[in-house]
Amino acid sequence: MFRFEYINYLSFLILIPVLLAIIVVAWRFRKKALERLGNIDLLKRLMPGYSEKRQYLKTALLLTGLAFLIVGWANPQFSNKKEKVKRKGVDIYLALDISKSMLAEDVAPSRLERAKRFAGNLLDELAGNRIGMIYFAGNAYLQIPLTIDYAAAAAMLKSANPNLASSQGTAIGEAIDFALKGFEIKDQQNKVLVIISDGENHDEDAIEKVKEARSRGLLVFTAGVGTPEGGLIPVRNGNREDYKRDETGQPVKSQLNEEMLINLAEAGGGIYFNLLESESKIFSTLKNQIEKMQKQEFEQRSFTSFESYFQWLLLPAFLLFLIEFLLPNRKIAKV
């Protein structure tokens, strides 16, 4: 397995094109200054040792050396050794509503962005458990099966949007079915589903599906995003921003269906949360509930004993800087 120990340091690679742009601008100013002095060809004859190619080469050596230095600073590491580590935890699915009503902006910047931020933070808070991801609108979609690769789940979460759904609606019942299929059949006491939705246009059998899931050991929590007052749903009409409208041409206002989400949580043996509340309070309550549950043991394969290889990049960086320093700006006159 390959990784950078300090991957954030790679952001300094942006210095390479910035420095190159500065150098190019400096060359152009210098060339214009020489043109004001007189004929360029004549000036080149007066400076027989001057070489533009040397300047290009020295610049390339300097910037390449700097790139090697920055990548080495991030410390590339390799590991071929895998160890089996046993952990105890709970299996959790996050079911995220990606229907178009989640684009309403009664919660800034939008319901969907607020829900995605909450789900991303929840991934960090529940680390140590296996977590999966389900998206739902008119249908449900299993995005990530149960995993401990939280980075992959967080990356997938960022791209969530209504365009991923082939049909619109709020198929909470189908999301529950997907969650039940994703859990191991033998596990009856350590399954959790967290539904993040505005609850609008839900399917009628959602409550019955939750009751059935509860009888099979699934604990269901719900998190509502939106306001009872509601908000308009922005849409694009060609190149123009507009709002979703009904058959009469009036803008449609989407409202948080808090009652339905509360009923779902009660039927599922869990708790309802409103995302307008303090996130830390929600996380604390949710983690306390999960801690009471029976944990299962699962096996995790992890890479250990990473070896650093930064020195293999620092050496060429030093050699490039040395060559650039020793390389003269002018051609060596032939005897």
C-alpha cells in the first residue's frame, strides 16, 4: 500500500506553476527592456556568451528540484505487510435523501448540503464501526456497502445530488429494504439505520417497513432537515434560475414533514433528531444509544509498518539544485 504521511504538504506544488509564471513575466520584461536599448541581434553580438537555452535549462532544473523537495516533504511511504485486527462494533447504514425537495434553501446553504455535512461529520463520530451508505429518492441505491474505509465513504458523499436518482420521490421503505439486505442475516442485535431526510412525499408503507425492520433487530433513527415553514425548490430553466412550479404555474413550497419522521423513529425504536439542533448534542445522544447495543466482532485487514522513502526524493532534489548552481549563465568560450 502506498500513502503520503503528510499529504497536505502536496498543496505546496501549486508554487511550481506560480514561480514559472513569475519567471516568464520577468523574461518578457527583460526582453522588452533590451528592445528599448537597441536592435536585439546587435545586442546578442555584444553578449556572445549569453544563452537563452541555458536560462531555460537552469529554470527547469530549479523547478524540478523544488517539486522533488515538496513531494519528499510529504513523505511517501510503502507497506506490503498486512495484519488482521479484530474489532468490536455495530453495523450502521446512513440513508441520505437525494430527492429534489432537498435542494430547498430554507436551511442554508440547502437541505442537501446541510445533510451531507451532517453525514460526513457523523462518519467521523462513529469511526470504529462498519458504516454503509444508501441514497434514495424515487428509488433507493446502495452506494457503499458496510466498510471501515471512511475516507472512501466521505469522498462518495461529496458527490451526492438529485441527478443520481432516476426518479423522484422519497422511497424510505425501499431504503429500509436495502439496509436489511446489506446486514448479515445472523446479526440480530447490532444493526442501525440513520435516515436523513425532509420526509416529503414519502411512500405510504414506510411505517410498516420500519416496524418489520425493528422486529428483525434493526434500530432506526431519523434526522430531519428543513423547516416547518418550508422553502422553494430552485431549478434551472435553460440558462435561467427559477423555482419548481405546480400545474397552475405557482412556485411549490417544500416543508419538513417532521411528524412522519418522528413516527418512523418511534416505530423503529430509535430517536428523531432535527438538524437545526446542536450537532454535538445529536452525536452524543446517538453514540450513547449505540453504546448500549450488543457489539459484534469483525475482522479488519490493515497495513502496518510503513517505510518512508523521502530520502529518495531529497537526493535528486539536492543534485538538481547543485547542477543549477554550478551551471554558468553564459556559454564557456571555446579556445
